[in-house]
Amino acid sequence: MQGWGANLGATLRGQKASILLEIQELDHEADQVGLSADDWSHRYSLETSIMEIYKGKEAFWRQRSRQNWTIQGESNTAYFHAIANGRRRKCSIPCLWDEGSLLEDHREISDHIYAFYRELFSASPRSGLALGVDFCPEAARVTMEENRELTLPFLQSEVAEAIKAMKSNSAPGPDGLPVVFFQTFWEQLCPMIMRMF
């Protein structure tokens, strides 16, 4: 059994080294000249294979060590870095189809996405038609009292309740700070946040 385990470990190490080398070569090529859609697909399949090797290794050490760190928290190892990098790469857009033409240049992709959303969210020209003044019945309209209530400034307790109700592990906002930061330092940040409203 010991010899079988050593041979299996050596085989996995060899597979891992060859896959990592191929990924590195593809990444270098992507940085230099870019990759085709087929090359990106091959690169993602290599990444899936390497993730399976890492997961198998992690499960082996979890069973062998009986330690809680592999279950209860992340460790600063290549495995967790590979997972993070894999997520980042999966969120990248290497190419887009634009009515029959394939866009692979990052600038072209960015311009195409920008133009698409600019057109989607821009106001269309007015057609000359408008709703009549009496289109909504009086009972369905917002009253002056309701309007005053809707435009009241936020209370500190309301903001605190909203922040505490958010998922602490959700993605950071435009400022780059995660929700857990605001949940932890609410007392110190409260005056500054309330001034924003």
C-alpha cells in the first residue's frame, strides 16, 4: 500500500506540474498576443483539472490530519490562491460576438459593452404622446403627507438596522470595503455615514 501511495502521489505531482506549465504558457501567450475562444476553453478545462487535483489533496490532508483549519477556515496556501484566481478568471470576458463578428481585443470588448448599456439606458426620443392629467385616480396618487414621510432623512437606527441585516460576506461596494467592515466599525463610522444622507 505504501508503494502504491507513493506512485500515486508521484503521478499526481507530474500531472499537476505539466498542467501548471501549460496554463503558464497559455497565460503568457494571452498577455502577449491574446487567445482564441478555443484556447480559452482549453485553458478553463486545464484549470478545472488542476482544481480537482487540489481538492483531492486537500481532502487527503483533512482526513489524515483531522485538523479543523481545513474545515473552518482558509489557509494561506497555493490551493486557496488558485481558487481565488480561478474565480477572477472565470469572471473575465475574453471574447464577445457582435452580430457575426468576434471581438477579442480588450478595447473593442470594452467599447462594445459601453455602447450596449449606453443605448439600453439612454432616454428614447419623445414621441409627442403624454399621459393625461387625470390618468391616475386621486386615490392612487401619493398624498402630500405620504410624500413628506417618504422624503424624511434616514434615522441612525434605520441605517444601523439595514447594515446589520446585510450579508457580511457579500461583495464589496465601489469603495472596495466589504460589508463586514461597516458592521464591525459601525459605532466609529456612524457620524460620517449619517452625514452622507
